[in-house]
Amino acid sequence: MFVPCDRGGSSAAPDFKGFTLLMPAVSVGNVGQLAIDLVISTLDMTKVGYFYTDCLVPMVGNNPYATAEENSTELSINAEVYSLPSRKLVVLQIRSPFIKNKYRPFCETLLSWVKSSKCARVVLLSSSHAYQRDDEQLLGTPLRYLLTPDLEKAVGGHMKELKWKEMEKVAAYPGISDTDKVLHIPGGGITKLLFTESCSEGIQMAVLLKFCSEGDNIPDAFILVNYLNEWLQLIKSEVNPSSQWKIPSSWRLLFGNGLPPALF
Amino acid sequence: MATFFGEVVVAPSRAGLDEEEEAREETPEDREIRREIEKKREVEVLWNWQSGGCAEEPLVCSRFIVAIGRNAAAFLSSFILDSVCWEVVGVVKLWNEWCRTSSTTNVLPTDSFCLFYRLISDPTVLLCQCSCYVAEDQQFQWLEKVFGSMQKKGLQVTILSTCPVADYKTQESTLTLVSPFLKALKTKEFQEQVCCPLLEQPNIVRDLPAA
């Protein structure tokens, strides 16, 4: 699945042992993906490879993080891997939607790659439909987290210090009391599947998600990436953290072209 | 989204499918149905080597030109292809909700088809005219089966395709743009001069040309 980039003659696969894998779920508002774009762009991460997969709709374009003429002509595809060895961080960006019936094969292949590359833990950025919140969830923070049992032992205490809110479970059969409580992440794409698989495979995974709706999701992306930063401290957050994130050049024209002058 | 008063619809999300559908466990019946549908949607590449060349060995190919979509296919028909210099060497047979292609090589311009031609004077030059729509779940299969038959060392691939001007993202309005116009994407291994400007961010190419 993972194909390393050919960088200056060295064709050996990069070593991700002990790294944190940061990745998005393709979810409502694409908030996870936008947040990942901010991380890659701000930390100026180097592309180290891509996923050769039949699970995502194919797409290609020129470098979405281009800053100048010189670096704007590198091709970019639907699933690419970036790394920052100094922070032991490897980031997967997913750019296109999943093809029908391919959620499960992708999750299985991804988790087996996580295990074979010996990543220490996985952090999944996601979102969930805001309109599905219950009365209690409508109040307070729209941000939630989830930890697999293995990661709960390591960082559960830290989450409590940060006063983070764990994602609530809901009744399997709403309206009927005394039913089992289950995890329900509407609009979260592969989030629930990846999380439950990680629990059963003993993988250390954290899910960070925000309740949101479709629309201009740039502010949601900033809120989610600042939430992530409270924990991982990727950038300095003493000053206004939002101003520290660098918006990639590909975020231009998100809502269409310029207007025809003849309109006025 | 325009709907009639009172119609309650689930707003489509950019996130794609609702995960509940995917998370449901498959019954043996579901699995059987899914397998049958997958079999029906399988892409078949049929090579027809008339003048030498074994079907089992990978085809030696130096240049491969692929025209995807009716416009690009028509371009090749009008300016490049003729029955004197080119011979048909293969066909792709597939079915999806939008079209069906057959294994016949005798096609009309209005048919949906996917044919491979070889230059008689230089049999390492291959051309593909793909006017049929290759669905999302078939694109990867098409790619693997077509390129799987080829020896890829030293191969130069050129992909011709069209997109509506309305999809082009630019600072000005597309109304004032002079169209049609050409844009290109190239891998870093392609060292030759490109005949037109490169495609600017944030524009992208999707589906079979992207695959």
C-alpha cells in the first residue's frame, strides 16, 4: 500500500518506528482534512510517499502547498504521506472520498501498515453532524475525544488535566431505557470503524472530533487543529494560536471563481 | 437544493456515504449479491495480436497515448487515426450504469467503446480511444489490467482529456476566459518541453485520467 518517494537515490523505505501517525477521516465538512492541510503547510513537512490504493476516487493536481514557482509543479494525488522526523511525526492526508464498499478494506490495510511500520500511536482528526447532538451536547464545547484502551492507560490522565470531554455513547435504541450504550458518530466516515478495529487490535489510537455542519468549515478546521495543539504542542500556543497556522495556497477559490463584470 | 414544500431530505454531505450503511455486517445473501455485482462490473481487456506478439508476454511499448472521453476520442479519430497506418489490437469490455461496451471492434463514433490501436510502422506506439465512462470502482481495475499487459521501462504516456470550462477555478470569471484552452500536468520524470501552461492550483483532475 505505502510507496516511498524516490528521494536522491535512496530508495529505502523511511523509518516510522515510534512515530505518531496523524491522519484525517473523510467526514462532514471535511474538517479533519482541512486541519491536516494546516499541519502540513505550517510545519513545512516533506512528502515521503503515497498510498497506492483502489479504495479512494482517483485525483491528481499540482502541489497544494506550493509557496513559489519552483515548488509548484510537483504532482499530488489522493493519499499522501508527509513526515517530520524531528518531531517523530508522520502525517497521512486523504484528499478524495471513499469508493462504495471500500471502507473496510482500506481500514484493514491501513491498520496493518500502522503495525508493520511500528508507529507508536495514531491520532485521527474527524467530525460529526452537529444536528445529531442531544440536548446536553448542544451546550458547552463542540469538541470531543476518544481513546483506545491501550492509549487510555498512557494519556487518559493528561486528557483529564486538559479538561477535555470524552465522546458520549448513545442508547442503541433511542427512547427505550435499559438498552446498551453504543458509540455513534454520524457523518464521521471511517472514524467509528477505524476506532473499533483499533480497540480490538490493541493499537493506540486517539480520535479528536468536532461537531459541525457543511458550509465554510475553515473556522472549524482552525478550532480542531488548535484542540490538537493543546495536546501535541506542534506550534507555540502562547500568542494567538490561530494566527500561527499557515493557510496553504490551494485554499484559494474554495467557493467559486470571480464574478463576471457583466453581472453589475 | 430545490425540493417541494414539505419534502424532508437528508442533506448530502461532502463526507460521502453515511457510515451506517458500510458498518452493517454483511449477511451471506448480501455477500452473494455483492459478488455477483462485482463480477458483472469486472473490466475485461481483450488483446488481439494479429501480426506476431504473444498474448502472454508483456507488450513492449515506447509511447502510449490515451484519449479519455468523447471529445478526446473524436480528436484522435479526426486527426490521427486511419485504417492505413493503424491497426486495432485490443478492446475493453465493461458494463456500468452509464454504458456498456462490447468486444466488437467495428464501432460507430456515437457508440461507447474503448479500443486500442497500434502504429503499423512502429508497433511500440500504442493508442487508446476510450469514449465510454469508466465508473469509480472500475478505474483502478482498468488501470491495472491495461498497464499490467505492458512493459513499463522507458514508456512515455500521454493522456488526452477534456473538462468543462465551468469547472475551471480562476480569480476572474470563466465567462471572460478565451476557451477552449489547454492545460497540462506532468510527472517530474517527463523532461521534454510541454506545449501549454501547467494546471494551476487549486484545479484538479479526477477519475480515469487521474488514475
